[in-house]
Amino acid sequence: DERMSQTLQELGGCEILGVDVETSGLDFFQDEIRLLQLASPAAVKIVDLKSVQSKTLDLLSDFFGRQRTLVFHNAKFDLAMLHRLGLRIDSRMTKVFCTMIASRLLDAGRQSRLLFQLERKHKKVLDENRLCPEIQSYFKAHRINLSESVKIDIRNKPIPGTNNSYVKQWHVSDEVLDRQFQIVSERGEVNVFEKIRHRLQDVVWRYLDGTTIGKEEQTSDWTAEKLTESQIGYAGRDVHILLDLQEVLSRKLQQQNLTRVAEIEFNCLPATMMMELAGMKVDLQKLETTRRFVERMCEEASSAFSAVFGQVNLNSPSQVKQALQAKGVKCDSTGQEVLKPLAGKYPQIASLLSYRKYAAMLKKLDELKNVHPVTGRIHPQFDPLNAYTGRFSCSKPNLQNIPRDENVGVDESIRACFVPQEGFQFVLADYSQAELRIAAEISQDRLMIKVFKSGQGLHQLTASRVLEKPIDQITSSERQCAKALNFGLIYGMGSSGLAKYASSQFGVTMTETEADRYREKFFDTYRGVRTWHDKEKLNPHREELRTRSGRLIHF
């Protein structure tokens, strides 16, 4: 404890620290932190927590509660492991900087980056199924020594708008280096790209001038009684390099005017971590009852379809298409947007659509059975940056997309399987027409803004203007039609797309002629939205776009 107190005292005056942990695994509730690494510009301190005392944790807890900036890579994971150990980060006092988040913000939208371009004389890529020496020399010149286990996959990518014209691509995967490259030959030029990834070794290589860090010890045994010098060295290097990386990334964020966006994302991390740790409680008995009900509905829908179209694998689009066409149903595909308008003429198609809906529900119910053995709860992963626009995503399982079914009772619905902890209640909250409010803000459409400020219903107003009816005579079905117009047309849908969207998402049937007429009346009503769309069309080949908060998206 004296050594720990002295160590923390040496670091106490530092305004910025690199922080990393080495753990026995990736499970927050069953694995443990073995090493805690702290790095200042002058020194690296490594704490072995194998037999940590409560007094040591008290010292560390006090240390983490002080005002400073902590630099992590994949901060969400490290914060969760520290939280489970009892080390809370007070977001009011402590700022978090995550180098992974910073990298993802800087490269949002980019799948790959250009490494180098070959001289025109070097048009040969392969030599007897291996990269030719000239190509390999280019890689070496960029400090990339490809291993002998390189795998090469040749693909021809069609060029849009042409007949039988292709871009030749060679996908190069090096399992030893754990890196992926793409060689593209187009218009006499050969370009070499690397797939953009955001692991620590990738970000370090990309932003610290080709610096490499070994990750061989990452999967070593961190539960051993005594750790090796190689493991200790690996842990120290990982945390020390975070400070150099933070300096470069901070400068890059500032240059790209992304500092404010980064702060939003960094401030969001502690709450996101707590959401994952809290998880969601599921009533397993109700889940099984719901599963049996949905399974029965699935079988009934399958039998109803088979009675007319014969025995068909309903999970095979090609078999379903053949069965439908054999009975005279004209369809180019078996997609929802194609089949739904046909359900009125061919009632058995409704059975197929029902089968697909219930099959999707069964799949979701199976995902929800995977409760954690320690907590008895589901702990999904939340990703604030999975979408380049900054929209949250959820996976393993996706709790942001729990299907609804208006045809079953509340007790049989999937949503009824989620229950609050005893003594607690769910609080339900939702933004009202968020997308339309954002569209009003961006377009500065006067009528939209006036409606939102007055508290009127935008859907009723749209229906009234488009259908030329008094607003107090608008029916619920006409309001539903207006919802399709409002939510579809702000994204620039054409008449055909609008008709399909209205049918598949809102159950509203309209012909393309009707959709075209509605579309014109919509933009005549909301002239600010039309002006905004027209302005965007003037620059269709832009290479980047920014959201209202300043988030940058590359194309």
C-alpha cells in the first residue's frame, strides 16, 4: 500500500494519463482485470491486481476521482472492467479521450485508404498466383513485409452504367500481419488500398508514421501466477503509446473541426457502458410461452400457403418465386414491397408474408434466450458509431428492433417478455416526430416550423393540403397516408419508391400516378423542403458531408 500510495502520488500532478487494462477475458461479469497500466509523459506504472487489497482499491478509487483527462483505446470496455472492480470514473471531474472513437470519427464512411499508386509501367500484378516482385517491392518500401501466407482473391466489379465493363480487383489478405489490402486496376492505373480498421495497432500505424506494435501477447495467459517479462513489456508499450496517439488525434480532430463531435461521443461513453452492464431482464417462462404461440402461428401460415401453392421451402426465394409463377402470379421477386400489393388479389400471399413475420419473431425469441449465467439478464452491445451518421446501434441481440405484432394479444407479444426488476418500473419515452423536426430545422421550412411551434399535427396538415380536404375531416387512414408522405419524401423518394414505401411500411396502397400527384402537392406545400432538396442536388459528387453537429462523413 505504501508503494501504491507513492506511485499514485508521482502521477497525481499529471493532467493527462494513458490508461489500459489486461484482463483474463472479455466477459465483464466472469473475467477479471489482471494488470492496470497508467502512463504519464515521463513514466509508466503497472499495477498487478491479482491479489489486490481493499485499501489499494480505495487509493485507486480516490485517484480516479480527481480532475484530469484519461486516455483509453476502446474506452467503453476498459471503463466497464474498472467499474466492475469498483473504480468509478466521475464524468463531472474526469474527461475521457478514446483513441478508437477519435479514429472512427476521422475516417467515418471510409472503407479503405490509398496506400500507394504504381507507376504506369507496372501493370502486372500476379506472377504464377503470387504477387509479382515489383508489387512486393512497393509494399516493402512502405514498411509492409508481407508473409508467405498471403491469400489472393480475384474479383471483377461491374462499372455502373456500362455494358459488360469491369474493374479488376485483387483482394489480398495476410493472416500473419492480420491486414487486408485491395489492388485495383482501372483506366491504366494500379492503386493499392488497405482496409481501414480501428484496432490499436491499426490506428498507431496509420497516425504515427507507420509505427508498429506487436499484439502477440494479447491472447496469452493473463491468469498465470507470475507474468512473463514479455507480457509486462507488452502491457507497458500499449499504454505508453496512447499519449503520443492522443496528441496526434487531437490535432487531427481540430483540423477537421471535429473537436465538439468528439467531446459529445467521449461524454457518452460512461452512460453507454452503464447501459451494457445494466442489461435487461427477461421473463424466461413468458418467453417460452410466446415462442410456442409464434411457432404455431408460423406453422399455420406455412400450411395455408402450401395448401394452394404446394410444398415449398418458404425460406428459399427462388422456390417461392417458382411456386407463385406456376399459379399465374406475376412477380419479378419475392420481396415485401412486391408481394404486399398483390396480397389483395391473392389472399394466400398474405399467409406467406405472415410466415416471414413470425419466422423473424422466432429468430428474435431464440436470441433472447441467451441470458448471462451470473446476472440472469441480457447484456447487449451498444455502439454509438456503428452508423456513420452517429446513430446508436445495438447487437448480440439487437434490442432496438424488437418486432411488434398488432395481430396478437399483449401477453403473447415479444415486448411483454421484458420485465423490470422487482420493485422497479419501466419508464417509456420517445421523441415526437424527431426526423421531421430535424428536416424542418435543416430546411428552415416556415410552415413546418410554424406547425411544430403551435403544437398542431403535421400529419393532419399534410393530409389536408395533399387531399384538399378540411383538416377536421381527415380520417385515420388519410393521416396514415400523410405519415408515409412526410417520412418518405423528406428523404427524396421518387414516385415509385414512395408507393412501395407507403405499402410496406404503413399499409397504404397508392398507384404510382397517385404517388406522383401527392409528391407534387407535398413539395408545393413545404417549399422550404423543396428548396433544400434542390440545393443538395446541385452537388451530387461531393466527397464529404456534415451533420448539424459537425459530424463528418466521407464518401
